[in-house]
Amino acid sequence: MPMFKNYFKIALRNLARNKVYAFINIAGLAIGLACAMLILLYVKDEVSFDRFHHNGPNLYRIALKSVHHGSEYQDGNTGLLQGPRFTQNVTGIKSFVRIQSGSRDFKKGTEVESRDLLYVDSNFLSVFTFRLTDGDAKNCLRQPHSVVLTRDEAKKQFGTTAAVGKFLLLREDSLFVPYKVTAVTDNCPQNSSIQYKILLPFKENEADAKNNDNWFSFFLNTFVLLDDHANPQTVSAQMQRFYEKDAAEVFKAINIKYGTSESEDAQMGTYFLQPFREMHMSTTLPAQNGLQNASNPMYAYILSGIALFVLLIACINFVNLTVARSVRRAKEIGIRKVVGSERRQLVIQFLGESFLLCAIAFILAILLAQIILPFFNELSNKKLAIVYLLDAKLIAGYIALFLLTGLLAGFYPALVLSGYKPVETLYSRFNLKGKSYLQKSLVVLQFTLASFLIIATFTIYSQFNYLTKTDLGYDDSNIVMVNKDNLAHQRAAIFKAELLKYPDIEYVAPKNSGSWMTGAKLDNDSSISFAWETVDESYLQTLKIPLLQGRNFSADFPSDSVNSVLVNETFVKKAGWKNPVGRSVIFNYQNNKVYQVIGVVKDHHFAALNQKIAPQLFTMKNSNPYGTFYIKIRPNTAARSLEYIQKIFKQFFPLSPYSYVFKNEQNLRSYESEARWKQIILFGAVLTIFISCIGLFGLSVLSAQKRTKEIGIRKVLGASVQSIAAALSKDFIKLVMIALIIAMPLAWLAAGKWLESYPYRITLSWPIFVSAAVLVVMIALCTVSFQAIKAAFANPVKSLRTE
């Protein structure tokens, strides 16, 4: 015991004497450990998703697989019929639950607010495990005018969680109807794909339940609960057999109605079951359409890789710095060996020092992880907390991480230091021999990773800038979007006229809400799918979309609102038309209604640039309601214009919720994933380059100490400070150049692969790689030049006095 006490005192004295060395070593380890902690937190959250449901192992989502033009597609959306029909006719299915996302207008006092919610079947809270704080899980959703709230929502609506029995006013058509709160649940866990604040009973009338057309109306998620002993593959096969039998006739009728040709290899598709717990990290069938928090496992892999390498680099730095400092402790080791210390005791001593440093670093890592957790949550789009780590398995994992880090960081230096010969160290004849292949290889590894991440950062930044700054083919500046669903054309025209009375409003263009996709036949007997937009004659002018051929819609031609359409260039190419103006588009499901093309608009990116421009058709058809207004305001008039728009909106639609968004801001939100990738890779690049530079600094210290006498001789013979500094730095720059040579082709391949997922992308070019190389070399040069210049300025007499 006294021996260990002595070791502890010596370790503390060494740290006190070498404060800069201790700070660099501890800081590097603390950063590496903090990264590892945060990644463990992230991975724990990812793998725990949806595992709190008691029925989880037996829960599956109904999904459909289909083949179109030789490509396979999978879809997790279903319609009204799949759940009840399969449950009634397939052995092994105990029950089903349908979940549909929606929104409703809520009235509180005189204020009207639109809120997102979920429509669910009455057994939702019996199948899924969301804990009730008040109410009955089996019966709370049975009545049509029931509503279930979470604790936070109850407190928001009523100021208390004791909300059962109270009423909320929800819009039904033009009236607000009271809904009774029948239950209150805990807030949804953060690791749940099903997120809600408000639940309403799923509404289904008898006619819809009997209508076989609803086999092919896909707008919700259907989950089934299987028997304990049911085989999912067997159940899926039974589902498919029943589907082919029950839906065959209506499938043929729909193909005839919508004009689907044989060339489009129309197929009924194949139903199968997706395990509920696999949904969160699925890339083919993600959580969507009312389900949330879908995750790409690539995020976990990349973050885990960054954390692993940062921790490994921190351990490498510990080894390099410890060996670099060993010359200063050579005499101490020699004296210990002379007075009888065994190599085993020296190994224990240096391992003990390693574990002491790791313990200090571990405490700092916990504090550091807590400090940067909000930033990490923003990067990873999570709501994690450190208390989430208070789990027996994770605590055991951290203990293992601590022991492993201590061994990795201390074992090699302990072996090297304990092997010094006492005679050489005591007579100052000791010198670190060898070419340090291990240390140099580790530095190459560090800078290879750092260079790779810097090139990746430059690539992602360039692609992000391309996506956000490329000409969209229309002008999205100073356009305010205001929603008003299901608005008739006549009412929209009056509202538009009132808005245009304000001098700071230049144009107003109504449009349908959301995205409408449909298909039709062409006059050459082919068929086409396209985005169907309902607009008025101001739409092209408001967005400054060029008209290439023909004419725009006009109030001077009454037939434009009945049978005229505009199409985009992609529509024309897909249709194979050479002279599109005057050609016909035939809507089979509208009793073969024929529309005539009166003009062609220039292709523009009406969807995000991560999607290819699709065929697009514009109509002014009176029976299609408007849902969004594009309001073009004069520059620098946003505050007063928005105030006027809100005032007029409330005058016209006092019972409708008002909200707005600027079109250019909405476009930027389409690239949130790219923005997050940009931040994650930048964060990883900064960390790896910082810790790699610490390692390079350690190696420069080691090199300067090995070449102390050489430097002294050079100075005595007249070498300048610049030439000595250059000689010391040259070897390290060679290592960095080797790292760049390795990293560049790897980064080229990885960046090229990543960019392939974008139909519109930058071209990988030499400036990205040259810029990254210059940055890496400059950082490395700054790191080693400090120690090189310090060694060059040293007094040569001191280094040569023992010769």
C-alpha cells in the first residue's frame, strides 16, 4: 500500500511540474471520451426506439411491394380496407390499428388555432403502450366526439392535467362542436415513432368500409398485432392470397378508368409485414405519414466512426506525448532500477499514472459532454439528456471504456519507459533510437482521417451552396404564402382584389394546397403521370416563370377555366410532342374529359433540387378549390405588409387559423438534412484536426529531443534559425503529404458516391482538393513550427556541454 501511495505522489508531482504537457494530454483524452459518451447516448437512443411497447415483438406494419418499369418500390401506406379485411380473413392476426395524420381547427375563446393530431382506431391505447394518467384505455376513444390529450397539451388547454370531463371546441364544416376529453396520457417518449399531443377517434362510414375501391387509396398507416405463435411470413402469404382474390376485379376496373396501359406493367403488388421495431431505422420503409423521427442508420455509423477515431487519436496522442517526455524522466528510471525496482513495478507505476490521467479526463469528459449536449442535440436532431445515461448497461460500458482507454493510452509507454538501461540514463548517454515508425504511422493515420473529413466538409458545403443558391427557374423572393383550404374561386378572387388594394402588394396568385399527382391519356394513345396545379392567370407573372410557347391563361378567354391547360417542358418531352400547343390531354376518370394545351412554361424547380423536375400541368378548373395564396410584396415592406395581410385575412375568414411563411424560407427547409450533414462533418473535421495537431505537437517534441545535439552542432557550424526550423519541420510535412495522398482518392470516391443521390449536383473539381490540402498543410506547419523554432533558438552550449 505505501508503494502505491508513493506512486500516486510522484504522478501528482509530475503533473504539477509539467502543466502544459498534462493539460494537453488530459484535454485530448477528455475530448475523445466526451465524444464517445455522446455517441453512446445517441446509439442507445437509436437502438431503444419503439421498444417500450409491451406488444412490440408482435407488432407489424402492413406494407406493399410493387414493380414498375423494372424497378421495385416499397410503400408503408395503406387505405381503409387492409386492416379490417386482413384481420377478419387471415389466421394469426389478433387486431389492427390504423393511424392517420391530420389537423383540425380548435377554438379557445375568440382565438382559432390549427393543430396537428392523429386519428386512431379505438383500440390504439390498448395495442400501443402509452401510459394513461387518467381515463380508461379500452373505452376512451369509442365515442365519435372523444378526444385524448397528453399531459402537456391538457395543461396548455386547461391549465391543469386534470382535464378528463372537460370540453374542447373543434371545427366540423362551418361549426365548432364540443369534444369531450376522455383520457390524459403521459407525453410521448422521445424514442417513439408515434408522436402525438391530441388523439381523435378514426372516422369511417359504412359505405367506405364496403367500397372495394379503397383497396387502392393509400393515405394512412395500418399496424397489426399477431398471435404469439404466428409466423410473419405465413401471415404475409395468407394476406397476399386474400388480397389477390378480393381486389382483383376492382384493380382491373381502376386500370381501365385511369387508362393504365399494359406497357406500364401494372401489377397489384405484394403485401408483407414490416416489424414495428425495425421501422425507425429503415431506409426503404421509414416512419412517415403521421409517424415521426425516421432515422438513417448512416448517421449512427458516421457519428460512431467519428467518435471511435477521435478516441483512438486521443490515445495515440497520449502515447506520443508520454514517450516524448520520457527523456526528461530517464534519470529517474535509472535511479529506480539501480536501487532495486523491477520492470514490473515500473510498468505498474506508469500504468497507474495513465489511469490517473484517464480518471481526471473522464471527470472532465462528463462535464464537457453536459456543456456541448445542447449543440449535439441540434446536430443529431435529438432531445437527449445526460441522465438518460444512468442505465446499468451504459454505466458498465463506461467503466469498460475507462479501463480500455487507460490500458490503450498507458501500456505502450509503460513498456518503453520501463525498458531503459540504467547505465545509459545515469551517464546521460541515453538517446531515443530508431526511426519512430509507429509514431509516424499513427500521425499519418490521424491526418488521413482529418484530411478526408476536411475534403468531405468542403464537398458538402459546396453542394449545400449549390442547392440553396442555384436559380430555381422562378423568383421566390418577397413572396408570402398564406394557406386557406378548400376556397372556391369566386371567394378567392374577392379576397385577392382586397389584398391588391394595398400599395406594397404587387401580385397575388392563388394555387391549390399541397401537391396533387395524377395521370391521364394523351392524344397519341400513351399515358403520363404528372403534378397537377390549379392556378389563376397571375401565377406565372407572380413567380416570374417564363412562357416559352403559346399564351398564358386569360380572363378574356372564358373557356380557359373549363378546358385549357399549360404544361412544362418536361411534360412535352415525356409526351413526345414536337408541337405541343393545341394537343390534347384526356382525363379518363373525368368521363374522358379533354383539355387543350394552350402554352408551354419553362421548366422550374417546383420541388426541391434533390428531386428531378417532373411533368407538370396547370389548370384553372373552377371545381378545383384553391388552398394557398402567393402574395408578392415590395422589398423591405415585410412588417407592414404582413400586418395588412393578417388584417384582411381575419376580415374574410374570422374562424380560420392564420399562418404564413416566406417562400424562400420554405425552400431552404427542404435542405435541412444537408444542413445537418454539413454541421456534423464540420464538427468531426474540427475535432480530428485539433486532436491530430496535438499528436503532431507531441511528435515534434520527441523529434526535437532526439536531435538536440544535432541542432547544437548545426548552430555551432553556422546554421541559421530558419534552416534548422525547416530541417525539423520537413519530416512532419512529409507525413502530412503522405496522409493527403492516401485521403484524396478515398475522399474522391466517397464524395462521388454521396453526390450520386442528387439529380442536380456540383462537379468534383481540383479546387476542393487543393483548398483542403493547403489548409491541412498550413495547420500542420503552424503546429510543428512552434517547437521547431523553439529548438532552433536553444543555446547550443547546453546541448553540447556533456560531449
